[in-house]
Amino acid sequence: MPPSLISRKILRRITGDQSLDMEELLTSSKHMRPQKPFDFFNRYETILARTDNWVSMDFEGKRVLEIGCGPLLGFGPLAIFRGAAEYTAIEPGFDEQVLLDERIVEGYFGNIHQDLSAIYGERNNKAKFICGVKDKTSIIRKYLLEANIEKQFDIVISNSCLEHISPFIESMRMLHRSCVPGARFLHLVDFGSHQPGANPFQNIYSTDRDSFIAKYGLHINLLRPTDIVKAMHEAGFHTYFTKYGYSPDYYNGPVHEYWSSRYDESELFTKTGFVFGEA
């Protein structure tokens, strides 16, 4: 990263500026990799096809909702390329400038079209695809429980988002009301602490849940897989869970009784997993 961008990044952290920095975004290999939407979604579906006889989602003509799409519309471009009628994203911090800045429109969305055309065959030319991304996309800049969603959706997806939602059961009930009967959903959930370091469960299990939240805030809800499945069942979803990442070897600290009395080791050290099913 150029020194000028490093300085900007440091200043933003000092001042607490949460707005989108376009220059920082443009240099981000994490966000600007056009293969990312397909790589992630195809990986998830491939795993579930092996473990759970998952049938690939058909986006053709569907209304798609993504929770927490990030700065570049997450799986939206993939869904639209594959025929989605419309794509709605819930993202409080979204900046529509990404759909206006030609460096991103060409350098990211244009390259996604090229990548997906090589995979699926060209369905529309690049200009029509980019117009579709702009015209078929709606952004709700609120948190899920505050979103007041007026439509119902055929497909609901998210990538490392459910672990950030609180209050969870109330949010899932609202989400269920926003689904057509039989709507399909697929969520990748990250159960780690979202803190830097080699240990993905850094600081979670050495104390109880309330103490962790009191010290680090409610950035993550600390729900474990059975908690999420139970809450989604109660909200009306037919919900299943499959483990993806399992990381027991990275944690060598104590496990507080709060956790050991509620969950077995397999669940405690599940780092990532898929929550999926139908409404």
C-alpha cells in the first residue's frame, strides 16, 4: 500500500471515520478481486452438494436478498448475471459512489462480467450487464431489524454476516416474513472472535459471554451453531447446519464453564459453517 494510503488509513482509525475510502477500496486485493463472488459461492455449493445433496440455486427470474453485502454488492453481480430479476442488499454503510466511479465500474464489475462469461458463456454484453447491476439493485442502508422490508424474496444469502446480527431471534422472525413460502437460503457463518491473531477464538472461551461483550462490545453475537439453528427454527425456517472449518488445534487456553457446560468440543471449535434450508 502506498505511504499516502497508509497515512489515510491510520488517520481514519484515529478519528473513527467509518465512511468508505474509495482510494483504499481501489487498492484492496480483498475487495477488488473479480473472481471472488464465483469462487466463494461455487465453493460453498460444491461442499454442500457433497455433504447434503445440495441442488445449485437457480437465480433465473428470482428476487434475491443479501444481508451484509459489503462495499461491492457481494454476490449481487453473480446473481444478476445468472438471471435474477432483482437484487436487494441490506448494508448500512453502503456508498452508491461505487456504482458511479468508472474505475470500479470497469475495473471490478466489468471484470466480473468477463470472468462469469468465461464460466457460463456470455449472456449479455458488458454494457448490458453493468446496466443490469445498476438498475436491478436496491440497497437498504439499515440494520436487518430496522430494514422494514416490503417485498418477499425467493433467495436469501449472506457471507459472514449472521454472527453480527443482534437481537437475533427477532431479526430472523422479520426475515422469515420477507420470504416467499419455500424460499431457499444459504449463509456462511464465521464463529471466530474476529480479532487479529493465529487463534480464531481469541479471548472468547477464557471468559463468559457477558464478560466478553462487556469488554469487546457486541460486534459479534457469540451464538454457536445450535443456537443459530434453534433460533431460525423458532422463526419459521426449516434449517440445517453443516460444518465447514474446524480449528481445535489453534486454541490452547482455558475454556470457561459457561461454554463447556453448554457446548461440546466439536461445536466450540467449529470456525465456519453453513446454515441453509427453506422458509
